[in-house]
Amino acid sequence: MTEARRRRIEEVLRRRQPDLTVLLENVHKPHNLSAILRTCDAVGVLEAHAVNPTGGVPTYNETSGGSHKWVYLRVHPDTPSAFAHLRAQGFRVYATALREGALDYREVDYTRPVAVVLGAEKWGVSEEALALADGHIHIPMLGMVQSLNVSVAAAVILFEAQRQRLKAGLYEKPRLDPELYRKVLEDWLRK
Ligand code: SAM
């Protein structure tokens, strides 16, 4: 490990945002999962969450650009336990929903602890997750096609969160408590 590499790892870790995350509900295509983790890395998500109700372990491919090494992915057995875990950590949980009445995603305050639920490629977010969520958000669609690819939707929303957090100065000093920072640093230095 060179000194430059260690410095780079520490710089990135100082920008990680433990209170911004996504919950991927049955996003099962490896290229979508990989692309979302790559975006998570770029905006500073420390840990992403996934539920795969139809079974199977989430798999990555080269689309991740190696980001899966730097963004932890916690897999939950089902949607209610994922929500319970996020709520216990103080997150407000917003589900993406392609339906009337959902808030424009830019109306959410992403400087607060926020988790965004993204849904399966074919079916979207489940009714169960929609019912559990604190709010529903959508990206306005003005074309002929009703929805975006899930990884594109994740990027649009997460970069709005990044914009708000940059403005609020949340990338300027370490956000992880010292004990967690030490643990993650130890882990990253082994990679
Ligand atoms: N037929 C599905 C539906 O009605 O939800 C379409 C699913 S879409 C291809 C897959 C996921 O991408 C959605 O569950 C949502 O998480 C995200 N997504 C796609 N377009 C979106 C939009 N305009 N606003 C918010 N999320 C969107």
C-alpha cells in the first residue's frame, strides 16, 4: 500500500455519508445492481440495502467498475425487516412510485437521513413497500415511455441528494463516528 493510495482511501472515507442510502427491492439484473452501486460510490453512500423476495444472492458484473468493493451491500430477508432496520437507524424512507400524487423527487430534503426505495425492473416497488414508506417520490416523465431504467432513476435521485448535501457542506468533514470510521478504514486498507 503506497502512501498516496492510503491518502486517497482516507479522503474518500471522509466524504462517506452514513445517513444516505438506497433500498433495492428485487433489483435482480447484475448490470443494474452494479450501475447503482457505482452511483452510490460517487455520491458517498456508505452502505446500500437490498431485498430479494424472489430469492437469489445479488450479483455484480463489470458495470460496477469495482465500486462494489467500496459500497457495502446489506441484504435483508424481506421488505418489512429492511424497513425496520432503516427506521431503527433513523432513516425516513421514500419509495419511488410511478403514480398520481407522488412528490417530485426534488421536493425531498436529502440533507436529513434518507433512504430511497427502488423497485424491480418489471414490477416496480411492491405495494407492501409503498404502504410502509414515509412518502412516495417520482421523477417527472414527459415522453412516450412511462419509466426510466432503474439505475438511471437511482442516479437522478442520488445526484440531487449529492447536490443538496454539497450545498449544505456535508462532504466537508467526516460524517462517520470515530469507531465506525476506524473499522471501515481498517477494512478498506485490506482491499
Ligand atoms: N412498470 C414498473 C412500475 O410501474 O413501477 C416500472 C418499473 S421501472 C422500470 C423500475 C424502477 O425504476 C422503479 O421501481 C423505480 O424505482 C425506478 N423508476 C423508473 N422510472 C422512475 C420515475 N420516473 N420516477 C421514479 N422512479 C423511477
